[in-house]
Amino acid sequence: MSDSSAAKAQRFLALHSGDRPLLMPNPWDAGSAVLLASLGFAALATTSSGFAATLGRLDGQVSREEALAHASAVAAATDVPVSADFENGFADAPGSVASLVRAAIDGGLSGCSIEDATGRDDDPLYELGPATERIAAAAEAAQGRLVLTARAENYLYDRADLADTIARLQAFQEAGADVLFAPGLTSAADIRAVVTSVDRPVNVLALQGTPPVAELAELGVARISVGGSFAFAALGALVDAATELRDAGTYGYRALSAKGSAAARRAFT
């Protein structure tokens, strides 16, 4: 890893200590990454669901090699720090998760996230011990050269257990995670409970019902991401445009197209 890459990772971590939360949107390809960076966002993160959609697949249907190549391409497209959504590390074994982190560093990533979801319908979450061992292995591989985000996935699997979520995040903190993340939390009280229970920056996923940025700032949230929502907003605009053309035979979508085209011309220089 070059000194410049190491410095970028440290710059990324420092962005979590600003006066307001780091707004970190999630591009789904190199072009959307360049455009978002041109709009002034200081860091970006890939989205597993958004990337899968570009391949005509659902979330969870992308391989380790595909995710790593995609994240590296996004990182190479812009000068801002990029963190990769690596789902559960694409492996159960801690050593394999560590290997992915080392590959991410070699691929120019400034950060990555590892979740405690197994990917199995019958047993969706790792037990706390194995989950913590996986984060510890990832943290050892990162060694300050990459910002490691540890995710507790309870709320995405209909397990609204705040106490267990906090216990997991605390264990991940002790294992060496740099940032903590419990996607699915929308209650201000729950978010406050998480933030005050740990000593690491906390990321919140912007969902329907999530408090606005100003309120999250008051709650002590350090970072806000959007997951696949920008990617699917773009697909929603595509559906509307295609439906208008098919059903009405009109071209009202051209106004939104002109806005996108102008943004692209400004960004892609």
C-alpha cells in the first residue's frame, strides 16, 4: 500500500470527527461515483444491492471476485476515499475475511464493511463469538491501513433486539472496528442508545422514517449512508420514463434527462 493510499484511509477516518455527520452516498458504478464526487461529497461507499442491480441480480447474488473488482474500479474512478460494501466477507472463516481485507487494501479501497449476517435463511446471523472473531481478523488485516466498519444486522432480519445489537457493536469495537453500524435503526431513541453505548463513530442508514440529518447530528451520529436507495431511485426514474414513452407516447422525461446530461458534462471532464 502506498503512502498516498495510507494517507487517504487516515483522511477518511478523520472525516468521521467533523462538526456534522459525514454524508457518504453509495454509487453503483464508476460514473455515478464520479458524479457524486463532483457534487462535493467527501467520501463514497459501494452498495451491494445497487451493484447487483447493474448485473440484473438481487442483493446477495454477487461473488467475492465481482464485488472486489467493482469496488476497486469505483475507487480508481475518483480521488475521494471509497469504502466497499463487502456483505459478510463472502466467507465464514475469519482467515478468509482477513484475506478479503488485504485484497481491498491492494485494490485501493480506503475502507470496507463486514456484516454479521451468514447469508443463510435458516440461520441468518452468526453467533456473537464467531461474529467477533471475524471482525478481529479483519481489523488485524487492516492494521490502520483501511477503515473497518462492523455491521450488526439484527434489524434487517426482523430481530429488533436493541440490547443484543448494542452487545454486538460493543464486542466489535473491542475487536478493533473503526466504525460501527446497525442498519435498520430508525428510532431516535434507539439511535441515541447505540451512539452513547460505544466509543467509535456510528453510521446510520437513511431509510423511510429515519430522522433528518440535523437531528442525527444532535444524536451524535458520525456518518450517514444511503445504501442502494440512490441506485433504485435512478431505476425508478427509468421506469417512469419508459412507461411514459410506452403508454403516453410523450417525452416529458426529457426535462430530467437534460438535468442528468448537464451534470454528466460537468463531472466527466
